[in-house]
Amino acid sequence: MMRSMYSGVSGLRAHQMKMDIIGNNIANVNTVGYKGQRVTFQEVFSQTIKGAGSPQTGKGGTNPHQVGLGISLSAIDTFHVRGAVQRTDNNTDLAVNGDGFFILSDSSDYLNRSYTRAGNFSLDEAGNLVSANGFKVLGYMIDKDSNTLKSNLEGIRISKSESIDAKSTTFSDFEGNLDNNISKMGTGNIVINAGNPETVTLPPGTKSWETTYTYTDSLGGQHNLKYTFIRGLKADGTGDGADTEWGVLIQNLETGKFFVGNDSGGAGTAGNHGAAAQASAVVPISFDSNGKLSSAAGYVNGISLKIPGKNGSSNFTVDVDFSELTQFRSDSNASVTTSDGYPQGFLDTFTIGPTGEINGVFTNGQNKVIGRLALAVFKNPAGLEKTTENMYRTSPNSGDPVVGLPGSGGMGSLNPGTLEMSNVDISREFTEMISTQRGFQANSRIITASDEMLQELVNMKR
């Protein structure tokens, strides 16, 4: 049989394989995280009919006479080039901006691992972050005791049962203005009337600025305090003070009691940041000529309030700071702007940052990092072996994975709310399809021509 026929057969097989790869690339042109492949050919081997001859005296050398015997596949390469990014605004969709693969596992010990660039993740019923096929996405969770990342890879879990314990308030800072245009309290006294709640009687025509703030005890109980700022009110409860003098009345709306000194419901002891204890319920503050709070003798820039807990919680002390208050000719807006207490809160929503941090937003307004995604990089990503559903596994030529955090150690950062699409170039694939079809057609013509030559040979004897 003629060598050309077998060469044509090998050409048909090779081009058919190339067409299979092209077809798969085109089929996956819209597959999330898909990496296109390329086929290259090589000559199989050549039959040497006559070897090369070395130069002789008076004659030059001769080249070898060799006949090729067809082609075979040289390689099927996977291009790990980043594909285009599609915006989805889904907080569990992620794309890797640079090198790295997400780490997936379907085993309880998380040791059976696969790798993918497809970041179309979602949450299951238990709050596990999973891929489209149910594999858990691995990373590092926060140790609740130490509030640091654990050292072992595990499945990322974002559960609605995640909570933040209540924290007792220890300080609150006032900011804002007390209107310099407000009229002063006239001559007379304030009168605190007994009862539940206690009430205060002010001289007729007295104007004031009131604001309330909610404080939290150790069990998350809420305590509302009302602050009443009265211009011209002196520390002893009498009016007609200087233009720069203000008196502050503080009432615990939970108990209905006014604070006397620093205690609600009884005579207070020193607790007003070093100033003398107040025998009345008035906290005296004063401003200088520049509208700033004054530290002159007899006035305070804050007070420490002893607030009784409720429902089993212990009493707690809050340092109230007035030092940032001003007295200018503009509307009053003084209020507590900074505080550190909050009730218990449960996970409401979450965001994933470029460095893989999963930041939980809780119902009490607090934020907390609850975990961090991990990535893996390889010395030779082209050596990874494709398995199924956009996943890869290690091979002897890929090298072992190097696991780390996004944005560090040469690993790419994350693009939250986006997906990496297929990197298939459809125009190149159609061009390759045309050349492959023509190559297949040409090789089929070799077989046809060789058959006709054999037919002529058979027909030599009639």
C-alpha cells in the first residue's frame, strides 16, 4: 500500500481532533471562567531511504533521503489568559483580577480539592458559599474567641445566625452648636417635682434645647436619656446667669429620675471630670468669647453618669463629653454623635472585598469580618488537568498549589459583583475552523488520489 494513503489517514485524524477542540471552544464561548484550548501538530517520523554522505575528495556530501509518514498531535494547550469581565452586581459573584484560582472541595475534611476561575457562587440553605455544582468554596473563617483568622482552610459559611454580642456603653461625645440667639432664663429657680416620672418646672418664657440618646447596658438593654440645655441656668438651679453660662439637666427616661451629680435617683458624688460635685441636678458648662467651651473653675466639660441596668444587667458608667460643643449665632443642633455601645445584632447582609474579606453588616449597625476567601496559584497553570464543570485538579506537571490571600504574595485581587467570562476569541476560532476544514479536505484528496493510483496499478493486467 502507498505511504501517502496512511499519511492522509493520519492527517484526517489530526484535523478531526483539531475540529473537536475548535467546536468545544465555540460551544463554550459564553461559559463563565472557560479557558480556550489550542491544538498543534507534529510530524510522526520519517523513513530513511538513504543516509547522508560526507564530503569526499573531489566530491561534496549528499543529504539524506527521507519520506515522512504522516502527522500526529503535538500538544493540546490551555490558554490561562484572563477573559473579559461581566458586571452582575451580585455580592456572591467574584472574578480574580490577576493570577489565582478559587479553591473548591466536596469532602467533609476539605482535603479533596478542585480549582476554578468561575466565580458564580451562591449560598445554600446552611449559609455555605458554594459553586454552581454544590462544591464548597474554601477560605479562612474568624475564630470567635481570638477574633483572628483560623490557620486551616475550611468551607466559607455566611449564616444568618451569626451574631455580635451586646456591648455596654462606656462613653458618648457631644458635638454641635447651642444657639447664641436663644434667650436666657430669667430670674427664678428651676423646680424638680417628685413623681414617676419626675418633672421640671422652669420660669415662664424659658426656652431650651432638648435632645435624647439611647445607651446600652451589658445585656443589650436600652436606656433613653434626655438632655435639656438652658441658657443662663446656674449650677445652683437659679437663673439669670451670664450670657455664656448654660445648665444641663439630664433625665433617665427609663426610671423617670433626673441625675443629681452623676447618679439618677439620689445625691451624686464627684463624677464630672474633676470638678466639684453638683448639689443640684444642673451640670454647669460655659463658653468663652470665641464660642468654644470654657474650662474655667466651676464649670465642667463632661460628666460620668451612673446608669442602673435592667432585667439582670449590671449598673454601668458612661463618660459624657461636652468639650466639642460651640455657642455661635446659628441654630441649635447639639447631640451625641459618637458612642461605643450597641445591643446584640444578627447578620443582615454582607460584602466581599478585593482582598477576600467577608464583611458582615449586622442589625445593630455594627460591621465585623467573618471570614476571608483563599486563592491558589501554580507554577505551571497550563499543566492543570480539566475535570468537569469548569474545574481543574493538579497534575504532575502543574506543581503543588501555593495557597494564600487575594491581593498578596503575587495573587490577584478580587472584583466583587463581576464574573470572568470565557477567553475564547470567536473570530480566531472561525478562522481556524476554515483552515482545519480545508486541511481535512486536502488530506481526503490524498487518499482519493492514492486510491486512483492503486486502481491504475491493479488495472495494468487485464
